[in-house]
Amino acid sequence: MGLGLASRRYAAGLPAWVGAYAGDALWALPVYWLVGALQPGWAVRRRALAAGIFATGIELSQLWQAPWLQALRHTTLGALVLGQGFLWSDLACYAAGIAVGAGLEKVVRWAASGASAHSAAKHFRG
């Protein structure tokens, strides 16, 4: 989370694409981890899908401009969780962040299992 906040705060000192997109991708990463913590028995794909649906729902909710929701978005926590305005590019960033989380989980599981190079292909399919 700190990296995502830093990418916004120090955007002027970063490459333009990092300042513009990293925060959204890094927002989706803990969403994936939260789904994993809540549903540890689910397969990686299912957790990634659930995280993607949640992130997409949050982004689409930004199209709804109810006064009480806007007031919530103007708080620090509300802005961090709910965002400020709908952007199509955010959906791609969320997908990237969730993919990184799922990929990291696959790599960690594979490394922890002591899998051989021959079983790597089989493990990464599921």
C-alpha cells in the first residue's frame, strides 16, 4: 500500500507511466491478497476472478454520483478505497495488479513445493 501511495505522492519524480498507473495496479494487489485471506481454499484463478470482479465493481461505482457517496469519496479512506472518478485504464491496471499477485503466489507455491523443472509446466496451468 505504501508503494501505491508513494507512486501518487512522488509522481513528478517518476516516469510518467509509473505515476499514472502504478498506484492502481498496487491497489489491486492487496485486493487479491485479501480475497486469498478470506478464501484460502479457493484456487488461484478463482481468487483472481473474485478480486477482479470486486475491483471492477469499485471502478464502476465511480459512475454513480450520489451525494452521500461523493461525500464518502472526499474522505481520505473513502478516496483510497472507492477512488475518485471512473477511468477505463484503471481496469487494465487492476488486471495487471491481480495478475502479479496470482503470479507471485504461483511462484511461491512452486518454490515451496520443491518442484522440479518438469513439473513446473503442470503446476503453472492450474
